[in-house]
Amino acid sequence: MRTATRHRLDAAWQSLRLWLGAAVLPAQCALCGMGCPEVLCPPCRAQYLGHRRGRCRQCANPLADTEVALLCGRCLRRRPAYDATVTAFDYAAPVDQLLLQLKFGARLALAPLFAQLLCEAVRQQPDWERPQLLCPVPLGPARLAERGFNQALEIARPLARLLQIPLQPRLAQRLRDTRAQSSVAPQERQANLAQAFAIAPEHAPLLPGCHVGIVDDVMSSGHTVNALAAACKRAGAARVSILVAARTPPRQLADRLDY
């Protein structure tokens, strides 16, 4: 009986979210404003999101067209705690505005678009190893209260349905509100996230030998997802994959927000 009640509540909540999404996002392209029944019109989608590029399999940084290596030089020199990264597009103009609209404008109806694009990117990966569960990067209590939602969780929900992977939204906890990475000197960013994440004790038994997929909106320096991946590995995870909507290209990193 409880299960049936929960399903009804979930269905009602989903209907409300769809109605709110329609109210927040009218029938026009979120980039060019042209009348369109979808979030993005086909021309904008083809122009800005229709191109694939070679990327490092571990951190998803772009590789030069002439490179045939599977890993970039940085990952070869010093392997991060995570084992693979998949991203849908570069965090660059003009599509970076879509992520900013989601995060700071609360345009939650954009989240399913990012999930769809990320799902398409995942399915194009050769020999992609499927995670056993998905975990969104958690926000700290103060930032969550201020924003009212976690953009990583908003993307992870539809992504879990598309990939048919169980979602564990409370697997990880953010123990403290860290300073925004964009306000921290590059040499201090790793220390800023030290001991910031922990695995919830009630979910810790899920991790030994498990392949965890960490979901986030943007990956810049990678310190945030690396810290969470390290927490998963300490709890016994055998493999950690990062699923991120956008990746900041290295040359733009200094001028971009680090999430």
C-alpha cells in the first residue's frame, strides 16, 4: 500500500514539475528565441551541440585532432581518483548560458535536455562500462537552502531513467559548505575540498566492489568530482565514472566558474 501511495505521489510531483517547466520555458528556443515546441530549435542544436570531438577517456579534456592516445598527458602523469569521464559538450558560449539559466535562474525544465544530451554522449562511447548506481554531487546545506534545489540532482533524475540505472540521491553527503572554487586560488582548490565529502553510513554497504557514476552539471578543474570519487573509493568502490553535462576546455578554465 505504501508503494502504491508513493508511486501516486511521484506521478503527481512529476506532473507538477512538467507544468512548472512549461510555465518557466515557453514554446521557444532557449538560445535564439525562435518559436519552437522543444527547449532548443533544431538549427541551434545542430550548430552548437551536434559536434563530437576526441577527448581523454579519463578526464574528458579535448585531445588534438592529431592525437591518437586515449589519455591526455595530465592523466598519464597523475591519475585522478575517478576512472572515466563522459561529457555532452564544452562549457563555452553560447551553450554555457543554458547551464547558467538552470543553476542561477532555476529554469529546471532545462535539466532533462542536459540529461538527454549526456545520455546520447554516453551511448556513443566505445566500450562504455555501465555504472551500477548514480550519485549526484551534493550541495552543502547553506547553498542548498539558498538555491532551493541541486542542479546535479535535477540532471541525475532524468538521466537515471534514460540509462535505466538506479539513482541514490543521498549516497554522498557534503560535510561542510566550501568556498566556491572560482574564488579560491588554483593552488588552494584541492585543499578547499579536503574532507568535504563522505558516504552516508546507511548507504555505505552499497559501495564495496561497486561501479559508481557521479553526475554533475559542469566540470572545470575536476577537483570537486575527484574529491567525491576519492570518498567513494575509500568506501570500497571499485570504479568511479563521471557523467557531466559540460566540460570547461583547459584554455578557458581560468576565465570560467569552477563548480
